[in-house]
Amino acid sequence: MNYCDKIHYRIYTTGLAEFDSMVDDLLRCLPQGEAVLRLVFFGKPADNDEYVVYRDKLESKVKQFYGTGGEPAVSFVSQPVLNGGLAMEVHSYKVSEGDVVAYRKRNGYPYAILENMDGRFLFCGGFHGDVQNMDIQLQAIEAFRLAMEILDKEGFAIGNIIRQWNYIERITDFDGVDQHYQMFNNVRSNFYKSADWHTGYPAATGIGTDLGGVLVDMDAAVFHHQECFASAIDNKLQVAAHAYSDEVLEVAQERKSTPKFERAKSVTFNDRQLIYISGTAAIRGEKSMTGVDIERQFHITMENIEQLISGAQLNMLRVYLKHPSDYGVVVDLLKKAGLSIPISYLRADVCREELLIEIEGIASK
């Protein structure tokens, strides 16, 4: 079996209840007979003090669940679930002969390493600074420092990152003249500047959260032979994000660094492809489609995604909505599209105030 057949993505959602009870319910859903590589939980704490309490409880419960068997990468994202109380996204792998999965930990952050005949694959994340005492810039610096320690320890270069998720509290807010997203982008650019990006930047999502400061997750890969490789995918309808002009960027510390990511990233395994679709919105060229309703923004977003996947099969989607009132409209639109795949619906601010929806996903062909 090919890597693309053995990697699986699932989403589980529970009704609203006490936090501990919701976590226990979700952990009981974990797939049997597969190696779980990453767990991402989405929920709604009341404030950052409660966010830290919930995050610590969550990590403790995952550790207890796995016992001495080793834990996967774990993240807790402060985004309200629009169709439940708490959601869990699971990245897992069907291990067969020749596959080796190892679970390790550094600085308290668990992560997973998968090695097979095609390459070595790193699944890590949950990286964060002190959400109660650090500003967004310092938190971003700390998150990347923690990530670098694991990359270095496991023999991965920064340029081996193929997929990154970046969660930023109140993403479009300003601390004085410094916008949160722009502060993050400046730090990311500084982190990336020493890397060799000959296969393009990672696919990435930069999305808002209600709370939780800065949180970063990563997948990285080193391939063993030339039939397996990563490559960037452009969208002819959009300017590459890393090529944006100053006109569409905000400022932080008197800098305007562009968002360093590709619209999508393809990972080829012989005759198969896995496509990581970056956070995608209603942008044409480099300008947002303003003055249009949620239905029009949805259609433009899905047209952008179709440009990226070129008829590949969608395996999973995350839908981020600025306004919870748009949830029913978008659910109906996705049903009309005939998609019967795992989809999560989350309340989140997008990186531009005028954008009402952002969608990311994974596809294969």
C-alpha cells in the first residue's frame, strides 16, 4: 500500500458538556489498529486563564490515555465549534511491514516520527509561549524556537517543513501600531530566512483564535528516493502570498514581511499525490472580493481550491467562519456540492477583516 492509502484524517465532535467529559468522550473515539500521529482539539474557553487550565487537562488526559505507549503531537485551539461543544481532528497511519513509528518528547512536547521506504516524516506541534505574559511577537519567537529544537534533534531542516498551521489570537487586532498577523509574519520570515526553499515554502494556514496567543503545528519530510518529493502548487487566479505587494500588508515594528507559504503543497509518492491545501479565501490576484455575501465568498473560495487540486479527491476540510450565523448557509452549500468527507466548522476571524470564510483541506490523486 502507498503512503497516500495509509494516512487517514478523521474528525469527531461531541455535544456541549463539562470539559473533562467531552475530552473523555472524544478519546474513546480514537481509531483502533492505527498509529495516531496528531490530535488537534478545538473548543471555547472563557478566557486565557481557563485556556491554560483546559490545555493542561487535555495534555494530561492524552498522556494518561496512552500510558507508556507514547503520545502523538497534541494541540488545543481556541476556536468555538459551530456544530458541537468540542471537536477532535485525528491524523493516523495504518502501519504495515517496513513502517516504523516512534513517539518522543522534548521540552514537554510530544511528537511522532514515521519512517518507511519512502522517507522520514515528522508530526509535531502545540508550540506556544506564555499566553498570559508575552505579547504576540514574543510568543511567535518562542514557538519557532521550540519547533527548531525538535527539527534539529531529529535531523530535519527548516526547508523540510511541508505543512504548517499558525493560530494567532485576535489575528487582525493591533497592539498600538503593530498588527498581530503582521508581527507573526515578520517572525516567521526571520525563522525561514536561513532555509533552502528550492521546493517552495510550506502549505500553511494563518487563522485567528479567540484566545490562546500563538500556537504552531508542523509536518516535515525527508525523502529517501527521487520518486518521492514535495513541490509547490500555485493558483493562476491568485498572486502567491509570499509575493504580495506592500499595498495589502499591514505593519509591525515598521516591517511588512509577506506571509511565507504556498497556496498548496503536493507530496508525490511514485504515482500518487497527497495535496495539502493552504487556508484559502475569496481573494483574486492579491485583493479580497469585497462587498459580496457569504454565498459568493464560498463559491470563489471553492473555485480557488479546485484550481489547486485539479480534480483530485478531497479527503477532509476545515471551514472557518467569521460569523456563526453563516453556518447553516455553508453546510447547505457543501451538501449541494456532494461532499461526504470529514468537515469541521469553526468560528474564527480570517486574516483580513472583510473575509467571511476560509477553507483548508487535504486531497489525493
